[in-house]
Amino acid sequence: MITIFRDNEYIARGRKYKIYVDDVYRDKIGLLETKEIEVSNGEHTIYAKIDWCSSNRLKTFIDNKDVFLNVGATIRNGLNLFETFKYTYFDTKDYLWIKQTSE
């Protein structure tokens, strides 16, 4: 099982991120939510999307143990117009991040 927690952030507070496992949409996650997604054993690629922007693609291996992930926005302060412009139009695959954690 994959357990995903969404970080607290200013950007997109009222919106949900779409979670994909192996390029298949699996669920949406809101601010400070935790979601559990059942997956089979083996290697999986997980990423998050919002509109045309996305996170890095995280490869993880499931072997009868739960995997814990965090997801959030790269832009920490919505008042930084340069960063907002950069990640919205040029670095769209880095607008969000997803990483594995210990719990």
C-alpha cells in the first residue's frame, strides 16, 4: 500500500492534486489530507498533477510493506511572482514535488 500525505502550503490551498500510479489516475488529495492507495508488489512510478503542471516521477518498489510519501508545491510563498511565473510556464514538471519518507 502507498500512503500519501499532502504538505501545508500557500499555493493551491483550495485545490486538489491528482495522484497517478504507473500513468493511471488513482485519486485526488487535498491540503493536509492523507490518502491510501492499494498497489501490487513490484516497481511503481508515482507522480502528482495540477492542471498542466506536475511533480517529479518517483520510482518506488513495493514488497509487502507500506510506502510513505509526501507531496507538496515547490513554491512556498505565492507572493514571489518570479517563482510563480518560472514554475507555471517553464519548469512545469517541478511545480510540485513528491518524495518518499519513513512515515
